Amino acid sequence: MTKADIVTDIAVETGLEKNEALRAVESFMNSIKTSLAKGNNVYLRGFGSFIVKERAQKTGRNISKNTTIIIPAHNIPSFKPAKTFVEQVKSQVKVG
């Protein structure tokens, strides 16, 4: 599913014009990105949490030059789905 598919679904379900639904989706995503960039987590009950995880400094290798490099500590965005969301997906997805 793409962002365009999501916009279409929202437009159909709410009766909004597609351009209004697109603005709503864009605004939602920008709110989450802005919050995470400030170091704040976003909690959506029943859906999941967008959280900022801290990665520790580690040693890596540049295999093309056969050298060791230090990868500094950094933050990354992450998503943790809610338990009810996980159970819903587990019960509906067929393996194989």
C-alpha cells in the first residue's frame, strides 16, 4: 500500500476530497517527524508507538579499503506496534 492508496481510502471513508485527505495525511506524517526530531515519542493507543532509539557507538569496517571505522552514537526513529495490532495481523495473515 502506498501513500496514494491511503489518501484514496481516507477520501472514500470520510467523504473528503482527495486533496484534503492528502493534506491531512501529510500533516499527520509531518507532526510525527517533527516530534521525533525533537526527541519526543508519539503514542497512538491501539496502533503503536513511534519512538526514538539511541544507538551506541560501535566499530565498523570499510571492506573496500579494509579499514576500521568508528560509527558514532546516534538516534534513529523506530515503530513498535500495539499488542492488539500485532494480534490482529497474526490472526489474519496466512503463511505460505
